[in-house]
Amino acid sequence: MIDEEISLLKKYQKHLEKIHVKMVKADFDAHLSDKKIALEHILSRLPEMENFVREGQKEKFFRWLGFIQGVLWSFGEFSINELRDHNRLLK
């Protein structure tokens, strides 16, 4: 299942890069001010999530995945049905 999880992270990375999101670490004390900041933050988290997969930290990976998918949905990047289909590949 490691390959499927990493493949999903790469899918999100490619999507974000395609819409010209840059990898910028967010200020964890700041409040969300716009879509750009939110998408930059989740792009910066994807490499760390890949480490979670490789280290077997499944629970942490799935917590972060839920957050990332929530951001992607809330800003209209993917529909709920698309995200559900992404998750089906992980089972």
C-alpha cells in the first residue's frame, strides 16, 4: 500500500504545481488569510507525509491526509466524490 499512498501524494503535488502553487512553509501562528497561503502550506506538507508513509506512521499520515483533502475540497480543487475515489485507491 505504500506505493498507492505515495502516488496519491504525488497526484496532489502535481495538481498544485500545475495551478502554480509554490512550496512555502506556513506561519503556524497566523490565521488563514487566503487560498494561496492554504495551498502553499499543504504543498509544503506533502514531502513530510511521504516520510510518514515510509516510516509506517499510518495514523499520522491519514490525519494529515484528511486535513489536506479538506483544504482541497474547501477551495474547489476536488469534489467530495473525487476525493472519495482517491481514498478508494488506498484500500
